Amino acid sequence: MLEDRKKYLGKSTVADHPDFDAGSDAEALYDAMKGFGSDKEAILELIASRSNAQRQEIRAAYKSQFGKDLIDDLKYELTGKFERLIVGLMRPPAYHDAKEIKDAIKGAGTDEKCLIEILASRTNEQIHNLVAAYKDAYDRDLEEDVIGDTSGHFKKMLVVLLQGTREEDDVVSEDLVEQDAQDLYDAGEAQWGTDEAKFIMLLGNRSVTHLQLVFDEYQKIAEKSIEDSIKSELSGDFETLMLAVGLYQCIVIFPICLQGLGTADNTLIRIMVCRSEIDMLDIRECFRLRYEKSLYNMIQDDTSGDYKRTLLKLCGGDDDIAGEFFPEAAQIAYKMWEISAMTKVQLRGTVRPYQNFDPASDAQALRKAMKGFGTDEDTIIDIVANRSNAQRQEIRQTFKSLLGRDLMADLKSELSKNLERLILGLMMSPAEFDAKMMKKAMEGAGTDEHALIEILVTRNNQEIQEMCSAYQNAYKKSLEDAIASETSGHFKRILISLAQGTREEDPADMARALEDAQELADACNADSGDLEDRFMSILCTRSFPHLRRVFQEFVRCSNKDIEQIIKKEMSGDIKNAMFAIVRSVKNQPSYFADRLYKAMKGLGTDDRALIRIMVSRSEIDLFNIRKEFKETHDASLHEFIQVETFVGDTSGDYRKILLILCGGED
């Protein structure tokens, strides 16, 4: 294991240019900027194709030949984000870092993400060079400035990192690995409260190689990854910093700059400049693993003009085209699936059984809220949203036995639009609700294939069988027949297979997982045309724990990413169904977080999808979904609901109950 760790080396997309001539390049840049206007294409092609060391030679040659400062001329000729990117490339790395940190702590607010990203990812030598460059450029002490702008445990950890005394990567104290893992466990998971000082001491001083071995050992002790423990034990900027230090990947911070409603260009520029000569290939692969889209495509979609062309040149290529891993990235992918297979995630809902529950009192209160002129929506929301589903079923029965009335019919007559749909959804049993959602997805002119996929992929066998019974009772037709009449081809066969509710429930069988992985790899390489059949026979029948091991071994068998193969080799609803299975196997809360984001982004909200997920997951894993949403989209689910449900909800009642179900602001 240790030798595998030592083999890990980052890969760059920018290297020394062959046949380099600093004087010739200086002259070419001078010509590109003289006269009226400037030749931006020539500037970006030249600067983005040279290493930083070569750029410093060009800068010196430019001053020697023309008596002018190249950076000053570039600032004069260029503008906006393109200027910031080109000038950033021209600075020596230490001075670029110094300027980024200076900008991060000047003014009213502090850019904590910038501090985290730089100080968590630099070597001791780079830290020492940064401190010296900061002093030279601004005549100030970097540590004093950081202390003045930060506080608490976050400040303490930054100060530790600023010392540049962390053990070098070739230092591994193998006799301390088990003890360090136990100390981390004792400092967090094993006690009430967290000993932050122990986390700071270990993560701030041990080498990256040593920590990776510690984290492997920690996984065995805690039965969860260090990442999950940090998320549960720490919070805020301190949590983000410790994640970055623990994982030692720019990718911890990097993906957020292209997520959400626009691009955080300062972050994007900083990382593309700083990592293009270090580990950009690995960042690209980690980015694709996490977001199922290449960094290259993300840049293409979110940027424009000369700025975009320079970024794409630094990025170095589109990983979506090949679908294969670089050797080191394949190791990361394999390890990620291994962690997924070993980690025991504690799922948490946001709705729990109500203490001091009295179904008769609730039934009377609901009747009173709907009697007479007008409706007391606040009372209805307060009762329905704060009771578990089992308690709501008791209220329904008590309402009928006490008052001789159908609560569902009364609610339907008193409420309207999305509030009515949401309240009625909460009052149904889970099986009734799923059956209703399946019916809605198939009725009318078009079929909502995404809803069919989401429900059938994420429900366990018992839930599917109960849903099938509820569908038969409610609509006098089997769910299988309904699916068969509304869908076709391989997609129909996939849905019918899932609707049997007979997925295996056994733990992973390693020998069989190797066979299944090879079967999938062979299907990818064959020209027989039965790829969909062979994928379906495994992905639709094996247990999720088993599939985690299958997908892990698939990386080893094929050197390919299962998700990219599905995206590349399949299309339409078949691709979406297979992709949903893989995403759910990897991290189901993350899958739902992505579905919620898609339901609310853009013009208008897909309220049916929003209601379906909030109702069905509120007692299962909505807390976990919230965490994944925040981490992926750099905005809380609470925030999104507040903004995206405002339009068209004049009373605010629909938004109010969604926020109660959400359970809080992250």
C-alpha cells in the first residue's frame, strides 16, 4: 500500500516549450502589442505554451530589449478576466500566491476559500517562498495579517500551515499509523464533542503520505471515511480547511467555482494558473469523477472569448472523449469506490415522530382549521409537516372514526395548487404516494421518464412491492402493465425488471464481483451489440453493496469509468436509467441532491419533482441530501427553496411547508 502511495505523482498540462528562445518570444509579444490594438490570439498562444520559468526569462528579456516591464504592458493592452489570467501566468508562483492572499484578506470581508485552497495545498518550500514574497511585495508579515483577519480553530490551523514545517511526503512513521488513527477516532467519533486541537496537531504536521495510511486505518476503526467524520464533527470554514488538508486535493475547493449560478472567476483563474504545471491532469479526472462532466466541457459552457480559449489551453484536453483514466487517476477512482463500499453512512431524515402525539386532538384541530369561512393553512401545515407518516395515518383513521369524514377529501376541497399536492402527498402512505407519482408520470400526452427512473431505482424491494399493490388497488391495473403500455424497447425492459422488486439483497461477493466486472468490461469492448442487455442483467439485479465492488473492479479490468462508458455508449432513457443506478449505488443522497438542483434551476421550478423528493425522503435521508446539496452547489437547499418557490406562491404557504420539511439552513 505504501509503495502504491509513493508512486502517485501529479501530472501537468503545461511544460517547458521545446526550442525555447526568450529573446524571440519577447519580440513576438512586443509586436503583438504595438500599434493600434493587440493580437490577443498571439499573446495567449505564446504565454499559455511556456512554463513559468520560461515566462520569467521572457519577462527579463523583454525589459532588457525594450526597457519596459512586460506585465505593465500586458495590463495596459488587455482587460477584464483575460487580463487577470494572462498577468497571473506571468508572475512567479510565490508572488502570485502572495497577491491572491493579499486580495483575500484586504477590505471588509475575507475570502476564506482562497486561504484554504492555497495554504492547504502548498509544500513547505512553497509556503516559505510565499511568506518571503509577501514580505517583499507588501512589507508586511503574512502570519500577522492572517491572524488579524481570521479567528478560532480556523485561525489556529492556518497559523500551523504557515510555519511550513509539515513532515515531507517521504516521511512515514509506520509505528504511529495505528495510534494516529485511534487518536483521531478518540478525538471525534468516540466522544461527546470534538477535540479540535488533536485534529489540528495531526493533520497540520503529519506528511500527506503518512496521513493517507492513517485514513485507511481510520476507516477500519470508525467504519466510515475520515471525510465523513470531519463533516460530522467540524463545521464552517474550519471543516472545509480540514477536508482540504486531509484530502490534499485542490479538487476539494475547485469544483465549486463552476457550480451554481455562474463562475467564481477569481478561483478558477487562481487554480488554472497554479496547478497547470503540477497536477492538472489529476484535477481533471477528479473533477469528472465527482461531477460526471469534464472540466473542459464545464469551462466551455461557463466562459467565453479569449479568456475561455486560454483556460481550455491550460486545461489541456477533454476527458469526456476518451472515457479512460490516466494511471494515477485510475488509482483514485478505484480507491473512491473502495471507500464507498466500506463506508457505513448513517442516514437521517428531517421529520421525526412528534412527541406527546395525540391523534384525536390533531384530528379535531384539522377539522376546526377547515370549518366555516376560510381555511387556517398555518394549523394544517404545522400539524401535517411535524408528524411522521405513521402518525399521519393514525390521524386519517381517527378523523374518520371521530367525525365520519374523509380527511383527504376535506383537505382537497380546502387547499389548492402546489400546497394541496404537497399536503395530500404527505398524508398518503409511502406506497400510496409512490403509486400516485408513477401514475402521474405516465398519464397524459407525455411520459415523465425521469420520475419513473428515480422511483424504481431508489426504492428497496419491499417498497417496490408495496407500491405495486397500492397501484393495483388504486387504479385496478398492474404497474407492470401500465409501464409496458407507456414505454418501449430496452427502456421498458429495464423498468419492468426493476418493478419486480426482486433485486438481490446480499452483501458483496468478491469472486462474483470480479466476474461481473469482467463481464461489463467485455461488453464494452465487444461489437456484438448486446451491451445494454449485459449491463441490464447485472445493474438491475445485483445488490447495491455488490455493485459497489463491481464498479470498483471495473476500473481495474477496463481502466475506464463506468459512468463515462454509460454516457458514451448509451443514449436516451436507457442511458439515464443506467446512470441513475450507478449514481445511487455510489451515493444516493448525492443523486437526490442533483435531482433537486435540476428541479429548481433555470426558468421555472419542476414542482412535481420537488414535491416528490421532499415528501418521499423527509423521513429517510433528507438531512444527508441537504449536506450533499450544499457541498456540490455551494448554496444550501434551504436557500434554493426560498428563492425558487417564491414566484407563483403568493401566500408563501407552499414555500413554508417545504422549508419545514427541509429541516433547517446549512
